[in-house]
Amino acid sequence: MRLEALLPFAPSLSDAAPKLQHLLRPPREFLAWWTSELRACVPSRLRGILVPPGQVIELVVADGAAKFSRRRGTRSEELARIGLARHEEAQARRALTNLRRQIQPKRAHIHLGIAAGQVLRRTIDLPVSVVENLREVLELELDRHTPFRPAEVYFDHRIAGFDDGGRRVLVELAVVQRRLADRALSIARALGYPPERVGIAGEDGIDFLRAEEDRESEGQAQSRAARIGIAVGVVLLLVLPWQALKMTQTHEEARMTEMREQAAETDALRKEVQALLARNRSLPLRKQSGPTLMSVLEELANILPDGTWVAELRLDGAKLSLVGYSGSASALIAVLEESALFSQTEFASPVMPDPALHAERFHIVATIGGK
């Protein structure tokens, strides 16, 4: 029988929730047993429409057929046999339709059973220290105890007991070839009954897909962590440059404010000097061999153009040093040279523009007198 002919009957696999069902498996199995016992009291012609929720249905693919049985502990009740040969296609369709009247995939736990003859069993004696990483150890030991490599099989295990005073552990290893299990899985899904687990027919405690589900969960967790890491990285790439620009802007604004305050203080000082000179202009000045500091300040206040302020003034004998800011510092040399009080005027350092103040910083030296 062609599997493609059964695909229209298959429901969406997205409805399965294997992990949640795995957690709820023990209470559901008890409920399935209890309801199945109650169902035995119902007339046989009514049993087909009474589907106990959460019942365990075992599907075994063997001898060219898919056999569905209802598991009740160690007992099983055969529900349907669906032939897989091409000449049995019509009969298989009818059997599958009748089965769906009794068993709905969404309301049953489907267990795919591998025939015991297709399962290789080994009992392995290992140190008890490997119990925490038992599955990883068994995967490394597979090619020593079986004729297969790990990539060729599905395997599961259960602890059979302990020996040597609890220092050794006896592990029952069950192995099935992937090609056999994958074929049975394909048939189950094509029939519309995707299984929750794949074990040994008629037995509990073995699930060959347990490791695959664990790897899938681990892969999803790693993928989720990677996506979170990428998102955090993108946020940092967007936020950090903006934060750096904001800090730079704040620093420049603070520096500009400080320079403006210094300029305002200097301008206020110059105005105070000019007012002091105006009040004391009529007072006699002490005779000196050369110009006095007061006369130098008065001359500078009179000849320096607007937009120019002196931040530092030093007078050492006849040598004058001026440091300040001006809208056009290069023109100050000519202004000072025109004064009868100053001579040999020159820049002590190059003129430096200050974008924050929109002015040029100058350092001028000159000689008092000499003309």
C-alpha cells in the first residue's frame, strides 16, 4: 500500500504537544486504565462511540501491516490491522476509517512499538560514578558493545540494578537501527497517528526518541540565547555611539559655558578698571622713571577694539605680556604699534582660533616706551 494514499487522513503535526503530555503521562495512564475498566460494562455496540480520553494506543509496524492495540497495563486489545501492501489499499482505507470512529489522535496517547526481535539488548556493567552522565558514556560505548555506530541507531537505557556494594551499576541498553525506526515513524505519521514516543512493543520504560527531544529542547534554548545575545548586541551598537555623542556634547557645552563665564568676568574687570581710571584721573600720579601700570591699563582700555578682552596681563619692567581673545587678533599688532606708549610689538605664539567662543586666542609681547 502506498503511504501517499493515506496522507489525506493525516492531521496536522503541529497539534502535538509531546513534552506536556510526557509530564502528564502517569495520571493519564491511570485515568485510561480506570475508564477502560468502566467501558467494559458498556454494551459492545456502544463502545465504538465512547473514546476514553488519554488512552494509550500502541502502534506496531510488522509483517507488512500496522497493528493498533489498546494498552491496559501488560494486556493489550487489538483494535485494527491495516495492511500496507498495494493490493490491500481499499481494505486499509476502510479499516482506517473505522479506526478513526473509535480512536481520535488528539484524544489518545500514541506509542509506536518496535517489535522485540528488531531491538538489540545488552546489559553493561559500569562504575557508578558515570550515572550522572550515563547517556553520554553509553554513546561512547556503543561501538564496543554493539555492531553499530551511534549515528546508525536510536538507543535508550534503564538502570537494572547495582552490584559490588553499590560501586557498580548494571545498565540495560536497548538499540534499534534508525532505518527501521524511521520507516515505522513515517508510516505512523502517514496514517495520521504521530507517536509521542517510540519504545519496545508491549513494554514500558524505553523511549528511543527521548534523546532526540532533549537535543531539540537544548537546541531551541541555545537558539533562543543566541537571538537574545544578538538583540543585546544590536541595542548596544545603537545606544553606545549615541551615548558617547551625548556625553561629548554635554562636555563641550560645559566647556563653552565656563569660557563664557571667564570672558564675562574679564569684561567686568575691564569695566571696573575703566571706571577706576575715570574717577582718579584728576589725582596726581607718583612720578616714575617710566610709565606706570595705571597708564598702561588706561591706554589699553582706550585703544583695544570692541570684541577684545585681556585674560592675562604681565608687566615686567618695560616688558608687557598680553594674553586674551579677540574677534580679529591679527589686527591688534597694528593697533598697539599706533600707540605712542608701545613699541616692538609682536606675537609670542601663533594665533589659535577657539570655535566655542568664536574668537581668536592671542599672546602679544611689547616694550613700553622706546619711541
